[in-house]
Amino acid sequence: MPKVSTGELFEKALGGGYAVGAFNVNNMEIIQAIVEAAEEEKAPLILQISKGARQYARHEYLMKLIEAALETADLPIAVHLDHGDSFELCKDCIDGGFTSVMIDGSHLPFDENIALVKKVVDYAHPRGVPVEAELGRLAGIEEHVSVSERDAVFTNPDQAKEFIERTGCDSLAVAIGTSHGAYKFKGEAKLDFERLEEIQEKLPGFPLVLHGASSVLPEFVKECNKYGGELPGAQGVPEEMISRAAAMNVCKVNIDTDLRLAMTATIRKVFAQKPDEFDPRKYLGPAREAIKNMVKHKLHILGVAGKLG
Ligand code: G3H
Ligand code: 13P
Ligand code: ZN
């Protein structure tokens, strides 16, 4: 099956009340695990590649691995640049066969973010590539933080409307309380659903994206810690909140940390049981299986399982 753009996946997701999973890939085992999971669960898929992943595995290798997946799996797959940080990087990825890019100018002042996104949109659109942008900053917010402090960090719904009109971007990553990595909330996990409602009222029918959506499941944290780790438990986004967002206009949900934890917990377990193991297949194989199981589980949380065709 040929690669698809995120645009066609989002159209169906909006109508269907589910979100497409966007999973980060860095090597062959991770790609195989995600693609097999999506194929078995009959779910459309976004494979996303960060700047760091592209530097680690190299563009050509990742694209060939994804081509192999497309040859063997009967699945619509979009290939997306995660957190592009410059026009040049987005251009390289578009020229190199990505079907979707994110330009992340969320750290820039409003007008500068707009100018950068617009520059990428002007290059991407004539080439049929949709662009994701981000407004607001993904930061863990502690419970006692005031409303005005929250407003300064989270996505402002009025600004969001102006932002998409002025940039022409195709989807928008919003800041409503999630953050990247394994340490998301100090106190109770909380997402600003009122703000999300308001954003989707201001942007009817417009695809929204949720970054930092890993749930940091306690059993994997516990497994990592069993062998000498010190990861704190249960700091992720509760999965019922992810399902709730996926039923709204959130069409793309980014998950990386949960896959990393599943992979790492499994590899650590193998070495704990067999400290003298040195055949990479003996630890990367079980790790691939663990990622696959995690992805299958997430596809159900997102409501995208069974949505192929
Ligand atoms: O949001 C970032 C993703 O988890 C990718 O992380 O930049 O370490 O590849 P990375
Ligand atoms: P997590 O760190 O919560 O998995 O988020 C991943 C992400 O947003 C990638 O862009
Ligand atoms: Zn992200």
C-alpha cells in the first residue's frame, strides 16, 4: 500500500470520533512492532520520526524500513516529522518522502511562530504535504498554579483561531496540561478539557493534536525499577483522559515514552534473568513483542482499532 498523508487520516478520524496513534520510531524492531500491531488491530497509522531519530538511524534507513513495512502490510501509513525545528529540516523531510511534517515554533513569540509555520506551509502545500504546528507550551503544571499563569502557557483559543487563519496550517498541537517524557504531573493528573472544548468551538472541524500523551503505566515503571531504576510511578496521563480527548476533535495522539518504557522494562528483565545473554535477538525480540502489545492496547484506548477501510 502507498504512503498516505495525515490529511486523509484526519478527515475520517474527525467524522469517526477517534484519534490516530502517532508513534515514534527509531529502529527496525520498533517499526515492525508498531506496524504489526496496527495491522492486526486494523488501524490506520502514523509513524513519526524526530530530528534525533533521523540523526540516529539516518533518513535513508528509516525510509527503506518503512517502505518494507508498506510492501508487507496492507495498511495506510503516514510518515510524519515530529517536532521539526527549522524550515530546512522540514524541507529535507518533504523532499525525502515524508507525507506530513510538524514545524514546532511553540517556543517563539506568536508572530515569529506564525512566520515560520507560514514559510513551511508555503513549501509543503504545493507538494501535497500537510503541516502540523504548535501553539502554547507543553509543560507540566502543578495544581496550585494560578489561572493567569496557566493562560500564559496553555493554548489560547482566540489566538488559535488567528494562528490557523494566518498560517494556513493543517493541524494544531495544543497545550492543555500534557508534557513530554515520564514525569508529567507532580500531583493529580489534570487536563484542561474546558479549554479543549473552547478551542474546538473556535475551530470547528479542525484537526487537533495531543502531544505528551503517554500514560507511564505503573507496571512498566515497576519493572524498570526492579533492577535498580528510580523512575517515579504513575506520573502519566490517565488513559481515560486520552480516550476522552480522542473522542473530541483530537485526531492525532503522540505516544513515545510508553513504548520506550515497555522496551526498556523487557530488555532489563531479560538481562536480570540471563546476565550473560549476548545475542541481540534474544533481547530485541522480546522487546519488539512488548512494544507490539503496548501499541495494540493504545489503539483501543484511542478508539482507532477496527477503523481501517
Ligand atoms: O517528543 C519527542 C519524542 O518523544 C521524540 O523524542 O527527540 O528523543 O527522539 P526524541
Ligand atoms: P510522550 O513523551 O508522552 O510519549 O509524548 C511523545 C510526543 O509527544 C512525541 O511528539
Ligand atoms: Zn511531542
